[in-house]
Amino acid sequence: MPATQEVIDGGYCVGCGACAALPGSAHRMELTVQGAYSARIEGVSANAAAVSRVCPFSDEAISEDAIAAVRFPQAKAHPMLGRIQGVYAAQVVEGQFRQRGSSGGMGSWLLDQLLAGGHVDAVVHVAALDAGAGEALFGYRISTTAEEIRSGAKSRYYPVTLADVLTRVREVPGRYAFTGVPCFIKALRLLAAEDETIGSRVAFCIGLVCGHLKSRGFAEFLAWQMGVPPQSLTGFDFRVKVPGQAANHYGAKALGVVDGMPVERIQTMQQLYGHDWGMGLFKLKACDYCDDVVAETADVTVGDAWLPQYVSDERGTNLLIVRHPQLAEIIAGGVARGSIHLEELTPDDAVRSQASGFSHRREGLAYRLWRARERGEWAPTKRVVTLEQAADESFAQRQDARMRVAELSHAALLEAKRAGTLAPFFQLVVPAAEHYRDFSRPLWRRVLVRLRRLLRGDPLVREALRRSQAVRR
């Protein structure tokens, strides 16, 4: 059995498309019923060994540590952040980068500088598609102008694949800068090592700090709560900055066509069920078996500086982890010109800014690997050491509960779509979600929550049902 078949059968495929991009590969990408991309094998690959080596979750692939050691030999190794040359809190001062971005604007600014400085000929990034109702909202595209880059700003918590865009990169010579989440950047590095053409065209990689990947269901579920059902959805903004609110209290915007009329709906995430990222609604299974939070194989990583001194600024502040000396020079030039503002952080600051992600991908992952082994299930080999015995019972139960919520959410949304109402979703998911939340609540809080829900129901659920059903009347 090909190593990639184990990945696919086990549910660990993230849909990156690296396997399908190799010439002679029998792998094809498809959209699953749950709304995420996964590979399908059609026949026998002419280069089966190479295909297995480019899959980021295959045991035949080399680790992030091995990739980074070759790419960044001058950078110091850190046990959580990978190799690092510098760690900063960053904000773009010039132009509209910060205003148009999810956070401090550094992702688009770096791409802009790479293109303007002639370091690359084009940028490969995720941008909004010209979607009809119910069609894919986002995908990878190639941009060759500053305005195209800026129009692709902001985070997209939505499934995409590199497969199609890599075909175009292969056809058009040039030096490209790629953006992506950790597993996608790792896949690009692995592919570049196997495919000389792709290798010659991947000039730089800008990584994104990643909590986990979402299926299409996340955008559909949030939009439905705002009165835009899945079949009517034409656009979505996951990161709307809210004046007067902390940076982590952002909003969401849904665009759609309802009753033949274009609509735009905006809500703060705190008003929507599912704003708790730790709950993991619509999370891909593979993300529970990933140990790279900060895109360790990327030349520079951009994320949110979730630290007390920055969260209060509604305009947003980036966490910046620099690994490549050429990117360090570009950033230093921006500081000298007054284009960007940097504050040096310690590696520990960076870890604290993503504390929950590291906990989930270290202690949590060690337990999940043990759990898979005890059940006789295949799981990818990771750099985290598997537990030798069962974890603390409460910790183990909390991890199990979190996985259960993610698993249930996919099936529950399918049931809601069949019924034409969100009610089945909440009936299936809320009990499991409350069970998960109980592990972080003291006993008195659990009792209070139960009484309040018994007497008044869940206010987020009540409002979600009211708004989603209003469009049906």
C-alpha cells in the first residue's frame, strides 16, 4: 500500500495537492462531502516513491527539522519555533496594509516588497474568487501587481488546494513567493526537493501561524447564523476589525443572494456560536496530528501577536518570526524608511502568544498519538514523543471531548442542510460542546450554566436560530 493511501484512509490528508502536482502521479484532488479537499488515487503512480515523499503527513517525508536545517543553516534552533533569526511584534505604518489586513498588515507588505524589489516575478496566495451562490469562495491564485496582492489580504479560514495553481507555476517560468499554512509550506518544500521545475520556481515561502484548518462548513455555518444560508453564500470576510474593540474581538461578514437580492450581514464573532476557536468546530482531523504551529519551514512566519500589550489595539499587531537573511534585510530596510514598526520579542513571548496552540500540539498531541496506538489505528510519525501510558484522566477526557465536537460538527451541518434549518446542528453539537467546556469550569459554574440553559436556553443558539430562520419567512 502506498504511504499516501494510509494518509488518505486515516483521514489525515489536508488537501495540499503536492501529491497531485508531480508528473506521472495517479493522485487527484476532490472536494469531500464534508467540504474539504482530499486526494484520491486513480491507478498506479509512475513515481510512487516520490509521491509518498511529498506528502506532509506521510512517514516517507522528512521532518520540518530536517528541511529547516538545510534551508536556514545560520539560524538558531528553538524547540517550539523551529529555526529563528529574529522574533518581533510588527505593524505596517505606510499605506493601507494594516487597515486592509487581518492584523498588522505584514503579510501583504512583505509580498509587496518582494515583488517591488524584483526578488520575485509573482506571488501565489489565497484570494477571494468570483463566486456564484453556493460555489467555492476562495482559492490560490497568481498575482503580479501590487493591487492584486493587496486585494488578497486577510486570513481565510477555508479549504484550498495548491494542485491547480502549481500546474500554472510549472507552465510559466519565473520566481514565485508562496504563502500558506505550515503543512502547505512543508509540502512545497518537499515538492521542490523532488521536482526540479517547481524547485527552481519556489523563491520564498511566507508561512502563517495556524490554529487548525477548517472545512467549508465553518463559513457556511457562520453565514447561516447571520441569515445567509449555504446555498445563497457568495462571499465571506473572517476578520472584520471592530472600532473600539480589542484586536481579538473581531467580526465576520457574509455576502449572499437571498430571495433574489444581494445582502451583506456583519456580526461580531462573540455574537456567533462557534467563536471559541478551541472548540474546534469544522476542524480537519489531520490538524489534531500536526506538531508545527508556526510554519517552521517558511522563510518568515506571520501571525497574530496575542499578547496583552498588543491585543488592546484594534488595528492589530503581527507576530513575526524571521528565518531567512534576505527577508531580514527587507524588513530592516522597512524599519529604516519608517514603513514598518518593529518591537523585538523573545522566543518565549512568541510561544506565549500562541500558548493554546502549542499546548494542543505538544501535550495534547502526545496523548492523541498514544490514543491512536492503543486503538490499533495508524497515525503519522511526529516529532512529539508519544505517551508511554495514559494521561491524567481529566486531561484525556477533555482531549477526547474536543475531538468529538470537531467530528460531530461535520455530520451535524450535513444534517442541518438536509433539514433546511440549523436546529439539528445545535441538537447534536451543543451537548457535546458543553461537555467539553465543563472540563474548564469549576463545579459551581457547571451548575449555574446548566440552570441557565434549562430556564433560558443558550442565548447564542437562540439568536442564531432566529436570524437563520428569518430568511425562510
